[in-house]
Amino acid sequence: MYRFNVRDINFYPGNPIVLIAGPCVIESEGHALFMADKLKALCKKLRVPYIFKSSFLKANRSSADSYVGPGLDKGLDILEKVKREISVPVISDVHSVEQIDPVSSVLDVIQIPAFLCRQTQLIVDAAKTNKIINIKKGQFLAPWDIKNVIQKVLSTGNEKVLITERGSTFGYNNLVVDMRSLDIIKRFGVPVVFDATHSVQLPGGQGICSGGQREFVGCLARAAVSIGINALFLEVHDKPEIAKCDGPNMITFQELEEFMPLLLQIDGMVKKESLDGKCY
């Protein structure tokens, strides 16, 4: 398995679980700073390495009227301020090759959205920045097919790649998670992330926007952590009911604080056993 780090956060075989978390989309500068500060404090209390996540632009929305974020320039200014003032690494999505140069000067981790995970030029150009590349496995992609996506990154000489499982399309307006996928992807030697909040999304489930079943976030997260993942991806909001994007599948600070200690216990137990070659 490849080894790399973002600031003082290390990814290696059996690393203690890392939390990637934040609101789905940047709603305002003040809100992004507030969320990053609260999440950093909670992770410090729980002793969990933390990366702040929020999108400057959501290019894939159900409706033309959906909120898409502040855009590239303003969004990067906000993420740079979060990075500087809160002192946390930041991750956000890119949607086109034209965005790669400006985002590479700010982001610690460049994320390729699920629906773009087969876009060769986007992935290759992002990888050439030598930043960590987090690729979300498409809802349409078999886990063994992600090997080809990984090779696109490696072809540039960049070995810093994360693969995120976020569920697979199951009929209409529904996703399911095949937990075998996490183990299959691990065999390719890259760190594996599980996105527990997008995995409970109901795409387009509310007609003009997506729905979600946040009540299942905890149980899916427990199952994924028991497999020995490297990082957990969660979209978190202080008031999901009024969030501008993905409210139905986001969780609150309270919910995160309630179920995270058990996840850490599971993570520690699984990775302790891995020393004997049993689980990892």
C-alpha cells in the first residue's frame, strides 16, 4: 500500500481512521469558518485526524434552481481562509481541467466527483499537480473497475490516491452499499475512504432535489469501519433541515459526537488484530 501524508495526517496500511467532514457546499464564509472550527474542536477532543470538506461548486444538481455554491474564485478564497485561520487541511471537488491550476494552489486534497471518475484527462491533469487525489467511485462502477482509474493517477508518477466508496445505484432514486466493495478496493493497495452520508442519499428522491435517510449513517459507518478503512467521509451541518444542499443525508454535530467513539473502538480493535495479519 502506498504511504503519504497531508500535513501531519498520515495514510499508510492500518493507519488510525481519518475523518473528512464538513457541509456539502460552502454556504457563506462565516458558516464555513464556524463549521471547520467546531469540527476541529470535536476531532481534537476525540483524537481523530481531521480534514475539512466543502464544495465551492456543486455542478451536478437535480434542478436548475438548486443552490450550487459561491463559485470557484470566492469559494477558493473561503477555503484558503479556513485553511489559514482554522489550520486544517482542506478538500473540495473539481469539475473541469480549467479548475485544476487555481485549486491546486489552495487545496490539500483534490476530489474527483463520482460522476466524473472515468474522465481521463481530468484525472490525469489533477494527478500531475502531485496533490493527493481523492476519487469518488461512481454509482455505476463495479469495484474491480476502479483499478483502471487508479492506474490513470499512477501513470503520472503520482502515487497519492484515495478511493471513496459512496454506494451504487439500485433501481430508481436509491443507492445501496455493497460492503464487499471496500475489501476489493483495498486489494489494489490504495487507502480506502467510506462516504457514509452520500451512501444514504436518495438521488432526485424529492423531485426537484435529492432526499436522504440519515438515520442509517451510523450503522453503515460501523460496518465500513469494521472492514478496516483508512478514512471516513461525512457531510455534517449544524442545521441540516435548512441546509442549502443535501440536508436530508447530512448529520449534526451531536449525532457525530454520539456515534464516533464507538467507531474509534471498532477501528482500534480491527487494526490491532491486523498486526497478526488477520484483518488488514
